[in-house]
Amino acid sequence: MPTLRLAIVGAGPAGIYAADILLREARGFDVSIDLFEQLPAPYGLVRYGVAPDHPRIKGIVNALRDVLDRGDIRIFGNVRFGEDITLEDLKRHYNAVVFSTGAIKDADLDIPGIDLDGSYGAADFVSWFDGHPDVPRTWPLTAESVAVIGNGNVALDVSRILAKHAEDLLPTEIPANVYEGLQASPVTDVHVFGRRGPAQVKFTPLELRELGELRDVDMVVYDEDFDHDEASKLAIATNKQVTVIDRVLQQWRTREVGTASRRLHLHFYAKPLELLGNEDGTLRAIRYERTRPDGQGGVEGTGEIREIPIQALYRAVGYVGSPLPGVPFDERYGVIPNHEGQVLDTDGNRLPGVYATGWIKRGPVGLIGHTKSDAMETVQHVVTDQGTWWSPEDPSEAAIPALLRERGVDFTDLAGWHALDQHEIALGEPQGRARVKVVPRDEMIDVSLRRSHADSQA
């Protein structure tokens, strides 16, 4: 029986789901899968892109761990595609490759003043508080009044972490440097801005509810934002998710405010116009225009201009994918151009043997359920495209470890991840915490390589 040697670049949910689905798929060939990950640890955005106080993430991590721990998928961590291994290398050793590299950069927000000192991308801040090894250890948390632009779950995550008292994050796996930074934050007010109304937000009800559960934080909403037009009333009446969101917001309208030490303000119908700076280039205020429904499902400006003093701003207006060396890329949409996961060249022709799944395939939209169905679509094409797979010169499983060692790459494997995982859990035990995440890349590698090599020699 023939064997499909498949490389998957990116060991987040999209890549792991694709591997799992392929191994379970009915097919007339054997499968050998290698996962390549640029970080020393797997799980991608589940580990480095979601706020640590989401309890539901634990269930996702457990499901991903179960897949990897079966032992029928090899993982090579700390391997950078385009540097440590190239597309030409993959063609020499595999029949096909699936790219699942996600989207980790902030989309641009083109307003005057966006480059002022104190203006940040939400993705960078998320990487910091999640302990990403490739971002600085410190973050400038010096602002008392902060703005967050966006009405999606990333905006809620950022707002919640900014407003939440640091000690309330100790039950999570936040690194020590993140706890110390948040503990010293002088923040009193977090303002969240969305240009549309409360019936058009992209929040999910669970994430919205979590805001209202913050200790010593007042939720501030404004009555002027709840004069619903007919389209909003219809959405509330017919869409279950919008109904729940409206119920949460309406309940917040009845709450008494003024006793908490921090406040989280939700400003709807607020279109950011520009950021205003001080003479030294630091941020001092956000200027925005009040909007209203246009009767066509959108909004229009009212001409009413307002300002709120702030010293920091986070734009959470979406993520965008990054190009990969030697792989086609659509700069406009930030994705690898493809048809149902089959990668296309600049002329729209299919590239044999090259596939994509996850956010780098469809853009940064959808939750875990979308990622699974997305992977299934791509995998079905991998299976049916057998006639156009690459014919590798050396498909042996020994070739890749030998190649990486020859190039001096300190790659980590599944045993190394197990060692790091146990090390982080042990760090948390004296403090009664589930784990304390290791942040420096060299420390992650050192723990992984030392323990995994010791295990192999035992």
C-alpha cells in the first residue's frame, strides 16, 4: 500500500485538526505526518492568542493533547519555515504540504495619529500577556485612561485583562512578568469603541458576560446607545445570540455604578476619527464621531464630534496573515490564495501538492468549529489529489531529523514538549496554580532538550 508523507506547517488547532482528520479519513493509502512549528511548544493561538482566564480553553488544549499523545504524528518544534526548512526541502522529502500558520498580525487602522507613542496593536499586547517568547518581557502599562477600538472578542479580551485586578489572574497560567506588570498598572478607565450599535456587535455572549463578573469593576453603558432602530429590534427578536447579548447589556443599564475603583465603558455608535497627541508625541485623547443607523444595515455620521482623554490605545480591528517564503500570498486579504484549501498561483492555477487550512486559508474569522470543518474540506482534497502529489527523492522518516541536525537546528519533539509541560506545572505547584508558563525561548528549548534527551537515554 502506498504511503502519503505529509508535512503540516503550523501546530495550532488548524494543523492538529487536519492531521487528526486525515488519519481518521477512509483512504487507500498509509499516512505519515510531520508537524512543523516555529515555537518550541505546540497549540498556536490556543496557547499564545487567547486570554488566560478563559476556562473553556482548557478543554480545547486537552483535545489537542489527546491527538498528539496518540504518537502517530511527529512534531518538530522551534523550526522556522523559510529559514530552517524550505519549500524545496519539503518537496524532496514529502508528497504534499498543508500550511496552517494562522494570522497573528494586527490589521491596520488608517486614522491620523495612529502612530503616536501609546498606540498599540491588540495582537502584540495579547502576545505579551500570553507569554509569547518572541516579544519583550515588559509592557508600558502607565495609562490611567485607555481606549480599545473594536467590537469583537479580541477587544473584549484586551479590555478585560486591562481592567481586571492582577491578583484575580493568579489562578491562571500568566507568567510572573505579566502579573508584575499588570499589578503595577494605574488604570482606572477602559473605553471600548464600536462604530455600530449594540445589536451589531461581534462579541459572543460568553465573553460579554465575563466582563460583568469582574471584581471591583463597574460596567458603564450609555442610554443614548439603546434607542434601537427597526433593524436592531428585528435582530434582537430573531437572533438568539443577539437576544442574549441585548439581555446582558440591558441588565447592565440597571446597575448602580460609582463604587468600584475601575470602570469599563462601552461606547457604541462611535467612529474613531483621530488620535490627538502632546507636543512630545505621546497620546492625549481620542476624537470620534457619533454615528446612527442609516436604514440600510449600516451607519452614517451625525457630525457630532466628541473627545475623551486617554494615554493609551489598542486597536482590535482584526488580524491579518503573513506571507511565507516561496508560497503565493494575497496581500489584500492576508491569506494564501486557494480553492477549498488547494493553493493557487498568481495566475489562479492550482499548485500541486500545496494546501492551506485555518485562518491563513480563509482569513481570521470563525471559532474552533469552523476550523474543524475547514480542515476537513482541505483534507478531502489532499486525499482525492493523489495523482498530483509530489514524488520525493527521499521520503524516509529519518531524513528530516538528520537535515535539521546538519543545519544546527535545536528542534524540540513531543517528548520535549511533555518535559516543558511538566516543568511549567511544577513551577505552579508551590503557588497552588495549575502552571506558570515559561516565557524565554532559550529556557523553553533548554528544558525541552535536556529532559527529552535524558528520557531517550534512560
